[in-house]
Amino acid sequence: MPSEDPYLTGQFGAAMARGFEHHPADPSRLLGVLVPKHFLAYEVERNRHEYDDNVSRFDLMDSFLPGWRETIVEGGSHGAMCAYNSVASRNDTFVACVV
């Protein structure tokens, strides 16, 4: 996602999903799948398999998730690329529950 502003990120992601995935004359016709990346709280490339992003619950809910929600729910994106890292010492189970 292109911005640190959750609102701007969500607006951009939703517009990209609508424009890339849906046929303008027939919104039910899927043209492709937008795959925004990297869910969730992914910020490093080095040691990505061992990295644990200790982001607070507030930052997660206030900064990281709103853009994803807007892109997937409002924009209708049919995909998302997951990150390797743990978030707050939690693994894939946590991510699945958030989604």
C-alpha cells in the first residue's frame, strides 16, 4: 500500500481493486484479481521468516487494518498476499482470525 495515512491507503486500494478487477459495463464480470501485499504489518525484508513485528493493538487497529479493510470490503479485492512475519508474537492463526 502506498501511504502511511490509513484513509488514503484505503481509498487508493479500493479504487485500484474496482478499476483493475471489475468490468466497467458489468461489475459482476471479473477481469483479474488485484493482490495487495503484504498482510499484515510487514516492514522488513531481512530475516523475514523470523521477524516479529511487535505492533500494538491500537496501531494495528488504527493504522494497519483500515486500509486493508477498505481495499477488500469496499473495493472488492479478491486477493491478498500474506507476509512471512509474526505480529505481536502471533502466527497465521492470529492473522486468520483478524481476516
